[in-house]
Amino acid sequence: MIVPRLIERKRNGRALTRDELRELVLAYSRGEVPDYQMAAFLMAVYFKGLDRDEMTTLMEAMLASGSHLDFSHLQIARVDKHSMGGVGDKTSLVLAPLIASLGIAVPMISGRGLGHTGGTLDKLEAIPGFRTQMTMAETTRQVEDIGCALVGQTAELVPADKKMYALRDTTATVEVIPLIAASIMSKKLAESLTGLVLDIKCGSGSFLPETEKGLELAKAMIQLGESHGCPVVALMTAMDRPLGHACGNALETKEAIDMLHGGGPPDFVEVTFALGAEMLLLSGVCRSMEEAHSEMRRAIAGGQAAEKFEEIIAAQGGDSGVVSDTSRLPQAACEGVYEAPADGFITRVEPRAIGHGIIALGGGRLTMEDTVDPSVGFVITVKPGDKVAKGQPIATVYARRKSALEIGRRTLQAAIAVGDAPAEGCALISHRVTASGVENFTAHG
């Protein structure tokens, strides 16, 4: 295998054979192909794409690069959820314990922040002591014992994707449908799932802003899942504004815990419940959307969901006391209130600008080696369409030093716009996609 020739061929828009692409991925996983060559290949894919056969081969090569989790001996359904990533998207922190508390196994392999979006692992590691890196044996045992594990990829599990995921983040090669689909599905199929729910983000803050592109991605992942015996359902949700109020790792973890206790902003609750209902239907535990919503409300009201999160945190070495006392999460040293600059209506809360602002505050990564400060970020209490008065507090900046508050203020100034009339945005949940096709989403519960 001569790697520069493969890069050249893809650069020129030609397809690689199954054997060539498979060997390239496996050699990179073994450390035989350097990062700079794989980065060049990824950039070629960014511009020239992969055809359907190449995408399937890429995913299968990622799967073949390591071992798989095996939960086939369990007598219960095994269902996971994956989000395309977004600013303020902390639904996984609620769904994993909530669905596990209802008797379903949730082996959830998650990632770190990618581009301007936050990552589930970074949010979990805001919990003091929480360990996201576990061996396959530890993960298997925890799912067997308590029904859920919230972990990252390891050297054992889909290692090729782990390396490529980090490289894509730092080489501006994230927004490519075949790379996204193969990456996500390699991790999920390695979990021995009986069902998977996808949250496909659309709007200005998404990696794929156009709804048509989001639908294309959903169909690609559904096909990959179905061809490997895993039924997949996708919901198209809005990312033209942050989800919920909190943006930043510890702040989002706190908001997720608030929802487990029955609180949470309405949009965050609605999206979480819609995804959770699909997980319950795929598992066979519930037969209707109405029953699924009722079961989730019961688990939250009765405390089972919060208790399950405490159990997961304790099992993974974290301070489970944060579930009853969120002040135990990392706290920013400084905070500053941001006020509406004029009377009028909120016309924009730009999530991409907010995500980049979090990185500027130290809450995200510019390079693979960067350390994340979990305490920083924003709490933004307005949405597009809200009426505001000049001087009204509409957001709070959380920073590690006073000088950084100005960075946060400038971020909010650029991200939030006020106009004379409310502006229409994306539907919070627009479509439901299955192997049978695409339909408009209907709210339940």
C-alpha cells in the first residue's frame, strides 16, 4: 500500500477499492500511517466524498480495528441514543439514567467536544472523579450490574475511529456525511445494540445546517444500522439556537440534573422526552408514544431516574453527591450579567458563536492536547421570539478570571440580536426518519 497514491486518487475524485480503504484505516489504527497522511486523506474526502460502498467499508474497517462489546446474553433490550452534537445539548446525561431506570440496558459510548460543539464525555468529566475511560470488561460488568455505562472509546473499542475523530476535530474535516455516518455507526454497532435513536441537528449551529443534508445523513446511518441488524430511528431537531439555557460543561451537567429532578427548560425537556420515547418504543417496553411519555414522567417524579444517575456516577468513580447538591460541580471564579441592548424581540441566538465563545473562555479545545475548564460558559435565558426590554438581564457569563468576562460579553453581543419583530426559526423537532421513510414529527405527551 502506497499511501500518497491513495491520497492522490481520492483527491482526484476516484474511488478506492474495498481492500485499499480497509488497509489504510487499519494501518492508521496500528500507527503505521502518520497523522499528516491521514489528515491529507481526510481533506481529500472532505472535498471529494465517499460513495456508499466506501462509506460502508470505512465503517466496517473501523469496527474491525478493535474488539466489540457483547451483551447478547442479556435478557433485556439494549438501546442507545446518539446526537450529532450541538451547543447546549446535554440530553444524553438525562436519557442514559432515565431509560436505564426503566429496565433497558444503555451501553453509551460517547465522544468529546468536536468543533464548536460540546461533548458528552467532557460534561461527565465535570463531575469530580468521574471516569469515562474504562476497559471493555469493566464496561460489560457495569452494564450487567446496573444497566448503564457512560464511556469513551478505548484502545480496545473502535480505536481507528477514536484516532480519526480527534484528527477530524483539529483539521476542519468534520462536516462530511460519509465520515460522520461511519464514525457514529462504528461506535454504536460495537455496542451490541438492539436499537439506536439518532438526534440529527439542523440549523446554523449544526455541522450540516440544511435539513436536506440532515435527512441524507439520517438515511445513510439508518441503512448502515439496518444492514448490520440494528433498527435505527432518527429525529431532526433544531440547532439554530442553543438547546436549553446552559452552555458549558459543568453548567450543562447541572441543567441535566435539574431535569432529572423534574425541572429543566421546556425545549430541553421536549427534545429529551421525544428521543426517550423512541428509545422505549424500540426496546419494546412501551407500545405507544403516550405510554412512553407517561413512563418517563413516572421515573422522574418517583426519583428512580436521579437515583440511577447517582448509581452510574458512583460506579464510575465520581462524586454521586452532585445529583443532590450541584454546588459540588466545578464553579467559575467570576460571573457577569449580560443585559438586552435594546427594547424589542430576540431575533437570533447564534449557537456557533456561543460554541466558539466557550472555547475562547477555555471550555473547549483548539488542539487535541488542550485541557478543558469545565466551569466556564454561558447561561442564556432567552430564545428567538422572546420580547425583551433594554437593560433586562438575558444571560450570564461564567469565566475563570475577570478579564475573560469581556470575552464572554463580546461573544453574547455578537450572538444575540434584538429586532423590531420576532423572527421564525427551525421547528424544535421537524421530522421522524425510519427505514420506512420520512414523516413530519408529531408531538406527544
